Amino acid sequence: MTKNELAREVSVSEKLHLSTTVKAIDGTLRVIKEALAKGEVVVIRGFGTFTPVEVAERTARNFKTGKPLVIPAHTSVKLRASKELVKAINEGKEAAL
């Protein structure tokens, strides 16, 4: 599902204008990005927890040339899904079977 598809689904289910929904989704994502960039943990109850994680420098290999290269240390994001989200996903699979 793309962001536009998400916006359409939300606008229909919540009876909102599409432009309003797109602005709300964009604003939400912007705030989450800014909080993660500051190193803050973002908790969305019923969905999951976004946590910034420091990844150490490591050596990898270029697949084309076979030469080793260094991937510098950086910050990544980890999503830990809530129990409710995991349950909803698993119930959806069981219903489809």
C-alpha cells in the first residue's frame, strides 16, 4: 500500500476530504521523522514502537568486483510491533485460510 492509497482508504473510512487526509498523514510522518532524528523513541499505542538504533561500522564486499568496502557507522530505525498489531495480522491470515 502506498501513501496515496492509504490516504484514500482513510478519507473514505473517516469521511474526510482527500486533501485534508493527505496533509494529516504528511504531518504525522514529519513529526515522527523529526522525533527519531532527535534520538527520541516514538510509541504509537496499538501499532508499535519506533526506536533509533546505532549501527556500528562494518566491512562488506562489493558483489560486482569482490573488493571489500567499509560501511560507516550510522543510525537506523527499529520497529517493534505491538501485541495488538501482531494479533491483528495473524487473525487476518487465519481468516484467509
